Amino acid sequence: MQFQNEILTSIFSIENESDFNEVALKVFAFQFKNNLVYRDYVSKLFINPNLITDYRHIPFLPIEFFKSKDIVCGNIDNESVCFTSSGTTGQVTSKHWVNDISIYERSFTVGFEKFYGNVSDYCILALLPNYLERTGSSLVYMFDSLINESKHPDSGFYLNNIDELIETTNKLKQQNQKTILLGVTYALLDLVEKGVELRDNFIVMETGGMKGRRKEMIKEELHDVLLNGFKIKSIHSEYGMTELLSQAYSKGSGIFNCPPWMKVLIRDTNDPFNYVTNNKGGGVNVIDLANINSCSFIETKDLGRMQDNGSFEIIGRFDNSDIRGCNLMIQ
């Protein structure tokens, strides 16, 4: 336990590439020893973990394992929290056991504040189902906590209270209160169609999703509609998933950046053990060192493209991948 706490301290103290590599190797060694599923997977690849000296050579666990296995270090007990992905009827969903929820809370709070500053400076308006309606959603858990941390009297969930939300946005515009309005895509479009216009004190953050409510739109078209409708300069986005404990954020143009303890690598679609650069598209691999009690090295089904400065964009999904995420949060 003491060793784990030492790793945790170092995870949230990463300042550069050298720090990241050092901590990533420690996390890999810890998870190889304590996560039976991950250890079995690495062993079947005939990889000697003692020979790995660079985080780019650490094996990534395919995300599908979260649908059939408990990907966890240590034991699942009464204190453990299980996050689940959304899915259609008959679809097998992912489950992510978190046996220390305080690590998740620390990760999303520190991560948010690295990009946006103190949570208490904001009013947070969420067009998401509330925590009681979607208890298994890690996204809802995160924003439920951030709403409480903001301590603003108007912060809250408004998905089923659009008229009240419109009144609240008008008041916040008059007060020039820094505000984050976030939510599923179709709900933001509903708000645009009601003629709601915002001001520079508002940040609009879309979390994806129109399944069953509206025709799907390409990201550029969607953002143009939201920009023109709300009369604002940029649309922000959050990149996270059930199987992770950290998030990347985009402040516009769909370009995401990670907190210091998280990295994205783009793998060759024809050779998953090689990585592509120079803005070439490929599969998204995520390193989330905060996910220490599960698996920090995950091969996703997303397609992305890496920028020269380490930022990235999401350009799609692999064919025949399960539809997942916030677009299925509300049926």
C-alpha cells in the first residue's frame, strides 16, 4: 500500500517526458504484478516486462477485455464503484471497477483545473441525466462532483428543465458569471433552436450524442451550427471513456490536449505494435496513469491523428465497432 501511495504521489507530480516515462514504467510493473488479466495478456505476447525501458513499448490491453473480464488490481469489495458504458438492447457493455474512488475524484478535479482554473469560479449547467438517473456513468459522476464543488446556487442538471435553463442562462449573462454549459449534442441543438444566444462568459462543451433523437452530423458541421446559434467563438469538448479515470479537453477545433499523467499514441492500423506520426491517422492508444488500480495502457477502437506538438484529434471509429458513449446515455 505504501508503494502504491508513492506511485500516486509521483503520478500527479509529472512535469516532463522523463518523469512520465519513469512513472509509466513503475505503473506497468505494478499492474503486471497485480492485474491478473493484464499479466496473462502480456505473457501471451511473449514480452519480457523486465526488458521494457520506454513507455512506448509497454503492451496495450484491447478495450474489449472490459466487456468480459474484471480489469482490476487487488480485490473488489463493498467500497468499490463499478462504472458501466452505455449500450443498446442486447449489446454487451463495458464495466470498470474502481476500488478507490478518491483517485478518480483527484484526477478529474486536478485535470479540470489544469485546463480551466478553479472549479469554484464557475457555474456549471449540465444537459446530462442526473446522477440518480444514470448511476453507472463515470461522466455523470464527474460532473455531479464538479457541480457540488462549484458551490454556485444555479449549478445543476437541466436536461429535463429546458425552460428553467433558459431563464438561468439569461440571469448568468446579466451577471457576467463564468459559466460552463455542457451536454449531449442533441440537447445543445434543442437549445439553439429555441433561439438561446450566449456571451463570452460562457464555455459550451459538447460531450457527443444524438442517437435516436436527430440525424448524425459530422463534427465540423455540428460545431458550425452551435457556434452560429449560440453566437460564440469556440466549442469545447471532453475526451474520456468508461475505462479511464482521466480526460483530455479541447478548447476548440476538435484539438485535444492531455493532463501531464495522460498520453495518446496513434498506432498503425495494419500493425498495432508500431506507431505513426506526421499527422497520419491510426488507432488511438491511451495511457492513463491515474488508472493505477485497473489498467493504464488501453488500446481503444477510436481513430485519431496526432499533432506535432503532442495534441490530437479524434477522426472516427473502426468499422463495426460498437456504438458507445454519451450518445447512448439517454434512450
